[in-house]
Amino acid sequence: MRFPMILALLAGLAVPPAPAGESRATTTEEILETPGGRPVAILLPGAVARRGEEKEGYVRVVVEGWMRVSPQASSLEAPSAPAAPLSPPAGGAAATEVARAVSGRITLKLPTGEIHYAAGSKVLLLGDPQRLEVRRAELAQAYQSEGRALREEIAALEARKAGALNSNENFTQASQSLDRTKKQLAAKNRELQSLQAAFAGKEQALLEEFKTAETFADPGGVYRLEPPVPGEYRVWASYAEGDRMYRWYLPALVGDSAVTLDLAAGKPGEDPFLASP
């Protein structure tokens, strides 16, 4: 099967101008199999596309690039002759391993009604959920406690700043008071950012400790994880779009058959992994 389009460069990289006769995408666009048909790829900002025939309000494009090939993530068929089928060991163990998977599609439902596929989302499968939840709860409690104290101080400073020029002091004193409050507020905001970065690092370390499988969503937002054994797991996923971060943290009970777990979000929000227990 020949796939007519492949994702191009990620957005944000420095890229040269498109050659003559070609155009460079400036927004994220879906590439459809046929006019009005099913999506088969996502054209990211920065991708260079060759334009072809136009009909029914659609234009045919061809995009060339490179994609990572792995047994888990790639569905492209090799151009050579198909490989001979493998003979499973006695008891059908190979068939059980193939069937045992957690997969689904990751989508963003925008306020405009548009549906975007979260291509490139990082997805982890975490094992030993009982011990993981104890450690996560401890981390979340510490984060919430320290973060709450800082946010209360910031809120108090914001209120003081708002009322600084309306105080009974003379203008000079009020201006000096406002300047002091602004400096204190800036320092507290930096302190909060440092706290968030520190706990983000602790979260990543904990995820790595309990990780049993890892993958990235394909251009259609589809992911697939293969657990080592049946059992209870947690699925953790994240997707960044500009300065907005979308995160998911959900349970998955895996038997000897496939499990479908679609992930969707309507707006960016707090990290559910660090939410209060």
C-alpha cells in the first residue's frame, strides 16, 4: 500500500522558504483521502506541500518527509513482498500477546466545534497501580499544600496592589507602596513557577519508575500500548499546543484481549496526576 502523504517538519523549527511551485502550511490542516472523505494525515505548520488538481472546493496535495518506523507505531506496509506468517508457539501465546493491548484515539474538542487529533501526544502505561497511587498521593499532597500557600500570598498581594493607589496615603507614599507590592508579587510568581517546575521534575521521575510501555500518537491521534502481562494499569498522556497543555491520567484493566480507551479534552487544565487524592 502506498501512502500518498507523510507528515513534514514539526511546527516551530526554523525552515527555509518553500521552493517555487510549492507552498508552506501556516496552520494545522487535515489531509483527507478523497474530497470530503476520511482523514489520513495532519499537515502541520511549516510543512511544504505540492499543489495539484482542484475540484469540489478541495485541492490535492503531496507532502514528502520522514517518519519514525517501529513495530508498534507504524502501519505502513513495506514495498517488498509480504513477510511469511509466523508460526505461533503451542497454546497460541503469540496471538494472545498481539491481542493484549491498550489503544485509542486522542482528540481535542475546541470551543468552535472543531475536532483536532492530538498527533504526537506522549502516552505511558504505568504498572503496579496500588504502590503508584500511594506515591502519587504523597506527591500531590505536597504539591497542593505548598502551592496553596503561595497562591494565597499572591492573591493577597494582588489585592494590595489593586488598592495601593486608593489608600489614604499621599501620592508619593502610595506609589512607593505600589512599587514594593509589585516587586513582592513578581518574586512570589517566580517562586510559584520554580515550585511547579520542581514538582514537574518529580512527576516525571515517578512516571519513569513505574513505566511499562511508552508510545506517541500517530497523525490521526491514535496510540497503542502493549502491556507485558494482563492486570491493572494507569494510562498517562500529555499534549502541548503552543503554551497550552492537555493531560490525562486514567485507569485501564487489561485482560487477554484488546482494551479501547479514547482520550478527549475540551480545554487545557491542571495536571490530574498531581490533583488532590
